[in-house]
Amino acid sequence: MKIDILTIFPEYFDGPLKCGLLGKAVDKGLLEIKITDIRAFTPDGKVDDRPFGGGSGMILKAEPVYRAAMSVMTDGAEVIMLCPSGERFAQERALFLSGQEHIILINGRYEGIDERAAEALGVRKISIGDFVLSGGEAASMVVIEAVSRLIPEFMGNPGSLDEESFIDGYIEYPQYTRPAEFMGMMVPEILLSGNHGEIEKYRKSKKRKVKV
């Protein structure tokens, strides 16, 4: 899978893309991630201006965003703009995106992006929740983390995905590890029994239905 990230702060991604399984996936070639600086598509590095109609803050201009996107565009690419007005990101969307060959993530800043960029590019708008961030970069990392772990060979143990939260419409059951006792709290006895059939029943009983 190829992922292109469009941002005015490329340095934001210096650390997260090199950590854990995500970093290993990049090293192994399972993921190709490229970061494009939107500022490079302006003559003077200025990417924002005041909003028409007045109002506080600044707006990212349509032209540099459009040009940056077109510089990495491929046929069939899924173009996503991270913004509060988008559809709520959920596991179902992550599953869909994991089957795409090329994803382009456009990260807004300031008070948002000139709407004409979204219209010209035919973007899919995505929001990760009803709260305000300073920019789309953190939201992009959420999307990348959720999508990449669904790619074949990304997880060391493929079976891990089968029991994860949201996969079957339920929140995963509580998990425990050694020691068996911590501050007077014991691991449920059934998990120490070695009876895999009863353990499976116990775990199913502890799952919670996802709230919509």
C-alpha cells in the first residue's frame, strides 16, 4: 500500500512513522509512505490567507493544496481530507481503506482549507471525533495506524486481528498477564484453568456490544 501525506508540517511525522510495527512495515516494504510539504507548491511559501466574508483565523489556499495533491495523484487513489465536518472514522471505514492501493491524506491547519480544493479533488472527508485539533496530522496518524494493521503480514500474529475490538461488532474482553496477583487483585480463576473451551465461553461473556 502507498500512503501520501500532504501537510505544512512534515516534521510532525518524523517520529511516529518509525515506531513499532508501523516502522517495521515501512522497512519491510509493506507500506510506502511519502510526505509532501504543501508549502513547496507556492512561489513564496505562503499557504494561507484571510477568509472571504470575514471571520477569525486564516484559511489554507486551494491552489497549493490542489497542486500538492495532483503531484502525487494516481488513478483510483482514495483522497481523504481530515476535517471536523467529515464522516466519523470507524473500523468499517478502516477495513475499506486497507483494501486500497493508494491513499492520499490531506491535512488542514488554521481554520480549515478553502472548500474549492475539496470540490476539485473529489475528496472523502473524515473526522476522528467531535473535538477540535490544531491540525489534521494527529488525525492522519490515527487513520494510518488503524488501516495499516489490517494489511496482510502487518501483524506478527494474524490471529490477533480476529479477536480485536470492533472486528465483530463487540469491544474486546479484559486481558491479564503475569503475575496472577497484583495488589490483592487476582486474575479470574477460569483463565488459569487451562480449559480452553471454558475460557472461550468466559471471554465471549465479557465482550460488550459496540455502541452506535
